[in-house]
Amino acid sequence: MTKKLKKNEAKEVIDILLKLYPDAKAELNFSNPFELLIATILSAQTTDVQVNKVTEELFKELKAPEDYLKLSADELGEKIKTIGFYNNKSRNILATCKILVEKYGCKVPEDKETLMTLPGVGRKTANVVVSNAFGTPAIAVDTHVFRVSNRIGLASSDNVNDTEKDLMGIIDKEMWSKAHHLLIFHGRRICKARKPLCEECSLTEYCKYYKAARRGKNE
């Protein structure tokens, strides 16, 4: 595992990313917490671009949990069939909507632990919702955050939960939510999974992955 950066170095990395991506924010389209919850459930193992194409039409027709419950799992599945694992997601969304209606007065819970009891809502999804819908500091570790933070040295873990803990420890709490978006932006644009654009990256001075690769070339 990669050795972690020092806390002052981590702050410098975040400052650089802030300058690179001052407008970094959620790239899922939503207008309220319920829409964000649905969009985030849909986004698992699917691109935000594809989810936005589906929800553009979906949210015009289905605006509240009760609207979804008028549909069968197959009917909802037909509306989201261009998204991966649409059958499972359809069932989870309907089960979640039923709970929202019966237990929470159709409102999305604001705390992470309660959100995680809903079908189809794991830790990452809960963090996305509390952070973006309710302004609660949180770091959702998706594939981009996991990859970029461990490559740079903001984290040094082989799983998402420990990566989240690493990031929470090295990044100031008031920056958790913003840092999540910054790392995603950098992962999508520069620090790509298969071919990271290291020569275009502004973080090579700090990046453990880049330094290790460069050492390998020189040996």
C-alpha cells in the first residue's frame, strides 16, 4: 500500500484541485433530495451521463414516492432499462419508496444511518445524499475517489471504507464534501483508470503513484 501524504501536503493537494476545478459539484441532475436519492441508486456501476438521460424523462412523470408505487417492478424497469442492473434497481427503488411512504411521510431521511437501511442504499449512496441534499460533511468513496486518493497518497487502503476513514482523517471536515467532487473531477479528466494522463497532471510533485512509476523507469 502507498505511504500517505502528510496533512499539510494533503491540504496543498486539495488547494491545487480547487484551482483546477473551482466549479466541481455533483454531476447528477436533481432538484430535491428525493430525486437525488433515486438518481444515486440508479448511478451504481453506471455513468452519471447515462443516469441523467434517463432521469430527464423519469422525473417529469414520477415526482414523489407515491408515483413510483403506481408502477410494477417490470413497468419501472422498462423506463430505466438503458441503465445497468435495471431489474434490481427497479425493485430496490420501489421497496425504498414504500418505506418512505409508510415510515417517513414521503420525506428522505437526513441521517446516513437511516438512509443505509433503505433497499439499494449503501454507504456511498448515503454519503452522496446527506452531503449534496442536506449539506452534511461527508466523503462518498466511489471508484474515482478510491483510485485517485490512493494513487496520490491521500489514502493508503485496499477498500472503500478504510479509504473513507483515511480521507476523513487527512482532510479538514469542512472540505470533505468539496474534496469528494474534486477527486471525482480529477479522476474523470486526468487520473483515469487505465491510462492516467500523468504528464498533464498538476499533482506530480506529491503523487506517490507518479513517483513510483518514474523510479521504475529509471531503474
